[in-house]
Amino acid sequence: EYYYLISSLPELTAGEEFQSHPYDVFHTFVREELSSSDYTSFRRCFLLNDVSNLVEILENPNGIDQRSWNTPCCFDRTELEESLQDTDNLPTFMADFIWDFRNEKRLYPQLKAKDELLRRMMDAVDAGSAEGLSGFTRDYLIFEAHLRNMTTALSFREAGSSYTQHVIDFDHFSRQIAASSAVDFGLGGELGLMSALPEAFEGLENPLDAEKAVVKTRWDWLDEQVD
């Protein structure tokens, strides 16, 4: 009985060959299965990471540490570095930001460069003016931006710190988070799938519990989209 029990358990490895989330395998699979247009839309779901990567490159022209590179992303490192010379392949909000950054022009001087680019991106996404970002991709980016704003505010609030300047307030939902000190940020029923998060962060003793609540919210949102 002991033998059968052990043989039925998954193989556990502690070496570097173990991947908790084999994204590369998944990426290869979807690239072969999706149409060209669907694959492009799939990649654009990761533009939030490209925002961080682009700013890292601009602020560190002599090279960045690989550990600073965020994945998964829409543009790989080579594509993004080459696009600095020819921005035609980049979304307009990225191309405009590169031009303004090099000319020391700021639309939101109160924000860090990374937050400014994120604000520009979400302004375009929310207005529906970001090319190639519509349907599921647009909905996902807005949801993820809301979720990040929510968890940022909850984390700072739990630590007793101000969070207003850390929220990317590109729409009503986000501006309400930045402006309100209420438990539910005055959003009430608008919180939807995020309604359990304020309680998950309150009196936080184990950060893992909060992270589990965030992950569950993401999966609940995806399940809702499938339905």
C-alpha cells in the first residue's frame, strides 16, 4: 500500500529544471494553435509588463540587469531595443512617450516615468483610442489595472501609509480608489469580483493569504469572461 501511495505522487524536484509555471511551453502551444490576429491580441495582454521594460531601457541606456526584465511581455528585449530607433512597430502611446522622454517633456510630472507611461497607456485604453486594443484584450487590461490599483491601495493602507500618489487614476473606478478612505473606497457594488479583497488585506498577518485572494480574483474574472 505504501508503494502504491508513493508511486501515485507527482515527481518533486528542487533543481533549476523545475518550473512552477512553464509559461514557455504554454506560449509555444498557443503560438501554434492561434490565428495570427488572435496571437497578436494574446501578446498584447502583457503590455503592462512592457511599460516597465521600456522605461528600464530608457533610464538605463548602458544596459539593464536581466533581473529587471518583466515577463511575459508583448515585445521581447531585442524587439523593444530595436524599436527605440524605429518606433513604427510600437503602440502610439509608447512611441509618443519615447519622444517626450528624450525631450524631457512630461504630461504627468508628478509621477515617476514608469507610472506616467502606464497612465498614458490606460488613458488611451480607457478612451478606446489605443490601436489594436479592443474586445477581450482591452477589457483584461482595464481589469488588471483596476486590480493593481486596488491591491496597491490596500497594501499601503494596511501599512498606515498614504496611497493616493501610487494609484494610476485613469477612470472613475481608479479615481475613487485614490480619493476615498472608506473600507470599500466608496465603490460599493462596483467592486464586483474584488469585493472580498478589502477583508483579505485587513489585519494582514500572512501576505500569502492576500496573494491567494488576488489570484482567485483573476481566475474568477477569467471564468466570468468564458461564461
